[in-house]
Amino acid sequence: MLTMTLPYYYSRLRPFREVFRAGIPVLCFHHIKAPSHGARLKWMYVSPRIFARQMAELQYEGFLTSEPFGSHALFDTEGPVPAHLAQCSSQPGGFASSSEVTRSHTNPNRKVVLSFDDGFRDVFEHALPVLQHNRFCGITFLVSDLLGKSNEWQLRMGDVKEPLMDAVQVREWLAAGQGIGSHTKTHPHLTQLSLADAREEITASKKSLEDRFSVPIDHFCYPYGDWNEAVGDLVIEAGYKTASTVHPGVNTPETNPFELNRFTAQAGTWGFKALLQRLRARLARVNPVRIPPPGRLTGQPALR
């Protein structure tokens, strides 16, 4: 088990500065907007103002946006850069060389990956201008059957309705030098499906996005961070090259590319649970937090 003295979420660089030097961090965002009235999962929302501050801090500290382990044409700078990424890779704050990442057990060039789960429309509206301003590139994981619709998987649990990017917005996102990956067809708990149904969710979403947007879809993200060995094997079988979890930590050459670690980004916290998190963070300075192994993360809200 990895022992780390860290907050339970990422909101600013200072507490993470040292661990970010040990490997490549991946930050996970959901909404870039103020929480909607009645939203149950307020921790998923980062306001545009705070997001801009977070990105400005990373830019000021000299971070480059990067994909963890290359091998994906979307980020690979060893060969020709795809046209829709040329503007990003040619800028000082654009993609860093993937070969440098795989050779290093540390993070001397300050690389960071920015990921956005679910493809919410507010990410297109509020995150994209900030990414462009800072010359950063990110990747959003799309729920392929719900483009232009809403967060149906959350509505079934009593949460508020939030719109998702439509095909036009996804194309504009790509044209702006950003990337896309798969978050399945309908955002299910994959471990609760039959293998046949899980395979359909994983494989069909990849094909649908590739056919629709004419870009390779080599990155996958497990909905809810819910996965096991059988699900991981299906992702490999489908032809993906990486898959992201919600296990906190940085990524090194020893990290399994189908178990990539990510830090969930938040703006702050609310209510009693917020106070409890802060107390835990303070106690962690004396009693370091024990981070459970991938696939068994506890003590954090489940991703939606």
C-alpha cells in the first residue's frame, strides 16, 4: 500500500507539489460551473473562476499538458502530429513528449494530464477558453449514446439534469486541439453487467466515436471507477491503449496503463462532510493516509 500525506481531492498545487515530482499526475474534472440548484453531488463542480485559477497556477509553475505513457496517436509526438492537435503540440504549454515520460521515474519536466469525465456541456463552454488561454490540452471521456442529451445515469439516482456536449460541440472541441476518449455507451457499473453486455458498452462506444469523429479512440475511462480484472481484459480486447481509474496517485513507467491513477479535482467542500475531510487532512500530517490498492478505493464519494 502507498502511504501519502495528501488531501482527499486536488484544489491547488501546494499540497501536491512534492508528489507531482515523483511521477505524472492526471487530474480528473467533471463540471466547470457553479453547482446547479438541487445538485446532490456538489463535489463534482468546479467554478470557472476557480478552474481558471488552478490552470493559471499550473502554467505559472511551468507545467506542460501530457498523456501519461504515449503509444496513442492522439498524444504521440514521435511521429506526425494529427492536424487537429498541431496547434496544441506546437505551443509552449502544449503536449510534452511521450517518450520522455516513459523514460523517467520522476517528473522533471513538470508534466500533467487534464481529464474531464462525462463530456458535460459546461466543460466545452467554460473549460475550453481557459485551456486555450493557458495553451493547455485536455481529454474528455464521452458517453457515446448520450451525446447532445443529458446525464441519464444520474437522473435515475435523483440528481439534477445536466446537458452533455453534442456532436457539433465535440467537433469544435477537437478542432481546438483537445482530445476525446470513451466512457462507455451509457455509463453503467461495468462489474454489474454480464461480460457480453460489458463488452458491448466498451467496444461499441469506441467504434461509434471513431466513426462519428474520424479520430482514434485509444483511451478509456471506467464509469464510477468501477472495474475488475475481467473488465480490464475487455478493455484490452477492444483495442484501447490506456484506461483511467479513480485511484489517487501519480503514474510512472511501472503503472499498469489500464489502471492509470488520477486525482479528483474539486473547488472546495460543503457542510459537515467538508469539515470531516479537513480534519482528516490535518490528522494525516501526523498519521499519513493509507491509500488502498486500485479497484478498492474507499472513503471518497463514488464518481458519477
